Amino acid sequence: MKRLIVSLLTIVSLSSLQLFALVDYSDSSQFKPKGKRTSGVKARKGKRSKASARSVRSTSKRSSKGSKPRGMGIFNLSTGMESISVHGSTENSKVGLYRMSGHFQTFHNIYFDTSYWYASSSSEEFASMEGSKSGNPTLKIGLNWLQMGGATDLAMVNLIGGVMLPQDDAIFASSRTDKLVGIETSKRFGSFVFGMGYELRLTGTPGDEKEMDLGSIHGVKAALGWTVSPDIRFLLEADRYRVLSKTYDSSEENIHPLALDRELVFAHLTTKLFLGLGPFIEMALGARFRTSSPTEGEVPLAARLWDLPAGYGNSIFTSLNISI
């Protein structure tokens, strides 16, 4: 079995706000001491000033120490299972995807995402195929390009780049090396968060003759999240993918025997419920529903697009998320 790349997933990292006590500095010119008490007043005032200065310095030191981040960053791990009802197959096939993903947010506006999946199916249609059931490892690096606002109105813009690694002799995974670039934006409105994103996948040449050669893949998404309480969150997400047909130059000699000759466009809607089970653990439950499918037939199984949400049909899923 190929080397498994264990991954980690989360979606948001916010900077904590610290509140500091305010010191009231009154106007000393309003106080006019008389007679011999002046020196005593000045002495007491000097003592109070020194005590206040020591208090301010002590508070400043404690605040600066408390504001320093601990460790290297925030880790989020996720593991779960998704059951897909495959459309367009010769029978009512079901495929299970066992997913592992993760997210590491550093304190330097850079984050890393990894993901991996493994497939299984009891359907005779897939059981007759020879090959591994391993999925494609995906590695991404993101840059928190822009952050504005506080905890209740934070706005963010992230730039993303990555690669999807190939798998040889696999019946579900692709043998291509795909390059990924994208941008994500989000804006918080109190307990609500709205986000949008775009991703471009530059597909490579498949190494398996049984796999279909594809053009570039364009994906857009929009999401709306609602934090009901510290232990309950909802997420509604809509995605649309456009897979372009593969075209060759007249000078090319190595033309793949299976090339996508038409454009594939499909979309889906995802609903998620997050339930907090502890200070660092939460469970996610959800379902994906296709809202549109390709106008001509279904997404070919030879395209190996199992990593795209709802590419082959509706699904239900569950996962366990751990933050470190």
C-alpha cells in the first residue's frame, strides 16, 4: 500500500483580543494646596506617582507576556467517512470514502492544509476492477494576505497554492499530477460568517491509459456559517465545478486514447452541523445534494473526480474534528 499522508482540517483562525485596564490621570492644576501642607502634599503625590508608575509597568509586563503566542501554531485534525450514491452506474452502486484531513495555522500568516482519502465499495461494478483503492494526497499552502477588523467583524483574504499527487494502479484515484491555485475571502457579521472562493486546477497528463484526460477544472463556492452557541454551529455551502474538454495541438503526437470531448458542469449544496463534544473536540454531520448535473449524461467514472464534492452523486458524511 502506498504511503498515507495524514492530514489536518479547519477552517478559521482568529486573533485573540486582550483588554487592558485604563489609568485615570487627573489634572493636578485643579488642586491648590495652602501653607506648610504643600510639601506634604507634594511628597504624597510623588509617592502616588511612583506607585502608579510601578503598577503601570507591572501591568504592562504582565500584558506583554500574556499576549505572546505559545507554541508554533494551531493544529486541527479531522477524520471521517462519506457514503456516495453513484449516479449513472449500471446498478445502484455505493462508494465509501474514508477521509483524513488537517490544517496547521502558524502565527506568521501562513497555513498548511493536507488531505487524503481511501475508497471502498461492495458493488460488483467496482469489485471487478483490479487495482488499489487508495486516494490522492493533496498538499496546500495558504497565505493570510489581508485581515481587517476585530473578532466580531473580521474580514480575511487568503491566497492558496498546492498540488494533488498521483497514485499508480488505483481504480478510484487519479494518476495525474494536478496543480492548484485559488483565493478565498470571508467576512464575519457577529455570529454569522459569509465566505466565497475560487480554485483553478491545472490538470496533468494521466499515466494510466484507462483514465480520461481532462482539461482544466474551475471551481467556485459560497458559504454561510452560523454560530448558535459555543457548542453548536451550522454551515451551508454551495459549489459549482466546470471541467473543460481536452484539446490537443496539431503538432502533438502523444494523444491520450481517452480524452474528454465535452464540457462537464455540475453543482451541489452542502449542509453541515457541528456539535462540540469537549473543549477541543467536535463532531460534524452533513449531507451533499446535487443541484445540477452535466447536460449530456453523467460524470464519467474514468475521469477519476472522486475528490470533488458530489461529482458522482448525493452523499451523507460524518467526521470527528480535534484541535490542538
